[in-house]
Amino acid sequence: MKLNERSLAFYATCDTPVDNSGFLYKKGGRHAAYHRRWFVLRGNMLFYFEDRASREPVGVIILEGCTVELVEAAEEFAFAVRFAGARARTYVLAAENQAAMEGWVKALSRASFDYLRLVVRELEQQLAAVRAGDCAPPPRRPPALAPKENGCACAVWSAEPPAPGPGPAPAPGPAPGPAPAPAGAASRSRPGPPPPLPPRRRVSEPNGPLHAASFVRLHQQYGQEVRALRSRWLRSRAQP
């Protein structure tokens, strides 16, 4: 595809989002002076303008086959864009602060198609490893608790003993039997019959079973019984 000045100017100033932009100090090619320029990074093209309001770029740097590295220069926060070759030009740029310099170095280092090709190759290798089953399976999530009828979660308890862990297996041999009890211990440790349970008092059910009665009827029923018991207790205390 052919690119002329008009198409480059349109691409540099179009409304599509840019990869990075900001002011940088650019060292001149023939002179050691630095000029403040407005830089715009779009893909692998680095445009620079006279100022931020300019509609045509002063120049463009194609970021292919280059390296971005920090350099020592008269300006602070300086870095260079170097191209391979004896006659290739090196662009020395300087940011206004440390954060801006780090952001520009990172953005310019990732702008070339060579970098994108490496990223795609790495992703293809990861995808092939996943399809081949070489990657470790993702961590299993703990089982969800069984929900109750009202929507709350409840823990499920089991009376079965836990499964043996991955520890060493016991040595084969006869199963140990119960330890012999000392003489006379059987008669002393033999429990007697349990004490009888106290009789339970059942509440009268005048109008059918309790589960069929409403809350108001149950409240009235129990309230009458409590009042009758309290009156009987007060009468017993009043008698000499």
C-alpha cells in the first residue's frame, strides 16, 4: 500500500483513539538543541507535531526494526529509538518526568509488528498446550452447601469416618484385638438400668390437632391454661 503525505496527515489527526500522546523533547538531527514537540503514537507510527493544535505532522517515525533504550543526555529522562544499520538515524527523546518516560518506553517497545508477532506466537503455544492437556487443571471449587427449604445454606454432617489420607499405609499383620480388662473391672463398669423418664403432660386438644389450629387459637388456648394454673397457685398460697 502506498502512503503519501495527505494520507499520513489524515491518519495522524483522525478521531480514532491513540495508543499514546504527549509532549516530548526531541533532539535535532544536525544540532544538539532539543525542541518541544507534540507526539502521537498510532500503531507502529510515531507522529510529531509543532504543537498540540497542529493539523499536519512535522515528521513520522516507523517503529519497525528498532530498539528503545535509556541513554545519558543533557536532558533529564532521556531515551533513544535506535535502528540497525551503519547509516540509520538514532532519535533521542526526553520526557518531562519519570512516569512519562516509563510510559513512552513501554508503549514504543510494544508498537512494532515484531512484538505483536511474538505475542501471537506465545498465545498459540499456550492454546496448543491447553488443547493437548499439558496444562494443569484449574483449581476445583469447594462443593456448595445443600440449600434448606427457606433458601439458607446448611452444613451436611456425616457419621461415616473420614477417608484415609495420603499418608503411609500400615504394615500388614494380624488385626489388633481389644485390650483385656483387669479383673473385677467388668462388674464395676457394667452400667445399671437407666432411670425412668418423668411422665410428659399432654396439652388438651379441644378442636383437633395442633398443626391444624391457627396461631390465634393456640395463643388463646395456652393463655387460658396459664391463667388457670396461676389462679390455682394464688389460691394455694392464700390458704393458711
